[in-house]
Amino acid sequence: MAEAVPAVLYGAFALAIPESPRFLVDKGRVQEATRILRDYTKVKDTAAKIDEITRSLARESAESLRDLRGASFGLKPIMWVMLGEMFPNTIRATAVAVASAFNWLANFTVSTTLPVLSETSLTLAYGLYAAFALISFFFVLRAVPETTGRELEDMSEQARGAG
């Protein structure tokens, strides 16, 4: 029962979170997007920001698995939080599904290989997993662009330029 209280509070507070300006512009609700930008962000020129969002939505191409390659496919350390933010809107649903499937496949692989490897040597098992974690670390360091302080439109531009 104790876990229900935070869940109910989260649900109640989540209802107060406004739609993103990007979503609103995409749905043709420009006045609402302007109000959200004015009330919740530090954007001074909301008209310019709406124009930027409109241009970025117009540039995005049709969804394609080919778009998942390259820097835009790296999994961040806080995967479940970041997945929804790291892909352009046009491929987001497919990209999150593919990335999640790979995550579950990796979890399945670890879960099924640990008992077999631990019969041989726990040092071998954990050493192997640590080696893959190290490889992943260098992959992320090299191939996944830093996005701190960057907006989705800027990240979409970088992803297109990297492919």
C-alpha cells in the first residue's frame, strides 16, 4: 500500500505537465505552443522558436530503419529516460522499440549465460561482462554525441549530418 501513495501523487502531478511545444506545433496548436514557451521556458522570441520548430518538423523525413544507424543509435547510461529524447520524431517509435529490444536481448544473454559461465568460473563470467561494459563505454565515448544543453532540433541536425 505504501508504494501506491507515490504512484498516485506522480499520476496527479503528471496531469499538470503541459504538452511539449514541439508536439503542439506538430498538431497545429501554435497558440498553445507559444503560451507554453512563454510560461515555462526562458525563450524571449517565441515566434522565432515556433518557426524553428516548424522548420525542423518539415525537414524530418519519413520513418526508416536506415535512419537508426550511426551516432543517433547509441544507448545512453540512463537508457529508459533518454530513449524518448534521443531520436528524431519521425523515427522515435521504431527507434525506441529497436533499442529496447536490444537492451532486453542483452539482459537475456547475461541471464542465460551467467549460470553456465559461473560453473566454470565466476571470475571468467564477471570478467567477460566487465570487458563488454568497457567496450560499451568506449563506444559511447566515441560514437554518442554529448547532448547536454542542446535542443531536439539541434540533435536532429547533428544526426542527419553524421549519417
